[in-house]
Amino acid sequence: MATKQITTWAEFKTALTETITENTTYEIMNDIDVSDEVLTGSINIVSNSRLKIINGNDHKINGLTHYSNFGVFNRAQLDVKIVFNNLHFSNFMLQTGYLFNFSTQVPSSDYYTTFNNCYFSGLVNRLFSAANSSHSTYTNFNRCSFNVQTNMLLYAPRGCRFSNCYIVINPMEGTKSCILWGRGSGYYPNMNNCYVTGALYISYNTTDYIVGGTFWNIDSCYHNVFNVEIHITNYSASTTYYWTGGSPPDDRAELYNSEKIFDNAENRVTMGVRNNFYGLTDAQLKSKTAINQNAPHFPLWG
């Protein structure tokens, strides 16, 4: 495997766009600041079925900025294999665009985009977006942290997997459509052992539940904590509201903060019951004893 070093923004772009003939590791040697440049077009990621490994070494790509409707990093080929390790995407300002975009269908899980121990912070219309809701992305987030102000964290995330992630999500100013998942069918998003906080503004109808919707495959999501404010902007007293469209299996459980569900007048809303989906108070979520007593299928360590 070849190894190359990256010290500048130009070298980082080259690493993503160059054609390689063997698996290649790129070592980022220092923080890279791009805050004095307004981007004018996408950076198209290629790998030609070889593996690119970008080792961030806890350095930052800081200040990515544009004011247009495009993705900074675009997966434009079918046969991309790329892994980002320990890289921080910080202070981005992409209020009408995306950080990562998938403009082509990914043919199988052999071709993937993976983020390990990465950090994302800033303001963005959509953090990750696919050009079509039927596109599978095969994108993996392992032990990643997100602190974003956004309209949408993901759009059409078929094949997306979140494991052991910490997510802080809040709506962009003036918007009420901040949601966790976009639509899709098959290859549902998978989320396990994650913690979600922040605020979501939901316009609810009979096919859209609080998290997910009819496409949410609850069998693929388990052992998560949703300590997040939910504001139902079109609340109706005659409607029973549910967190998801189904119940987890008996060996899995989900937790949510029952004191943080509000109607459009900021009154608390009581959710309908889903088996193994437990609404706990704020105090109970902070108590190991209370979780063990009230959510028997939720695992605790330590």
C-alpha cells in the first residue's frame, strides 16, 4: 500500500480526486484552514475500486464555505472505496448546500464510504444527501460526533449505518423541518448504541412518526437514547402520536425523554405506547437504577 502526506488544502483535494493504481493511505499532518475561500464547485471523489484511507490524525478541515446548492464532497463514481479516520470537519458554513453528496447509485456494499472517530460541526442545509431517494449509499459512521445546525442530517440514507455515535442536531434559523432521516425503501438506515440530543421540529401526519416514518425498519435500530426535544408543529388533540412505526424485538430497546415532546403551544404531549420503546423522564434517564427498572431490555455497562 502506498502512503502519502497531506499538508495543504490543495493536497487534500488531490488525494480525493486523483486516480490510483493501488490501495493508498493519506496522512494529514496538520490542521487545514479553508475559511478564507468560498468554494465554487464540488470535489469529485474517485478511487477506481482501490481503497483510499484518509488518516486525519485528529486534525481539522476548518471553515468550508459556499452559498450554492451543491455538495462539497461528491461521490461521483460507482466504485469508490474510501475511509476517513479521526478527521474533524469543523465550522463549515453551507446554508443552501451539502457537505457530502452521492450523485450516483452505489452498486453494492463492496463500495462504501466510512467515517471512524470523525467529528462534524457547523451549519448546513443537509449534511449528507443522495441525488435520488432510491440510491443506496453504504455509508458507515462509527464512533462519530455531530454538532450541527441543519434542515436535515440525512436525505435518502439507504444503506446508512450509525454505531456508537453522539448527535446534537438543531434546526437552522427560520426552518421547521429538521429531521433525522430522509425517505427511502429497502436497505433501511441502521442505528445502534447512539445518543441523540438537540431539537427537532416535526410536521406530523399519519405516515410520518416522530423519528422515521413508514420506512423506519425498527429491527435495524436498537439501544439508542433520544434525549431530544420534539416540537409537533401541526399538533391535533384528536391524534395519538407515536415515536416510530413499530416496536423493537424483545431483545432490543429504545429510550426517549418523555418530558421533551411538545405541541405547537409548547404544552407537553404524551406519546402512544410501543413495546420496548420506553419514555422516561429526564431524571430517570440520568439514573442507572431507574433505567434498569423501567426499560428491562436496555443494556447498561459500568
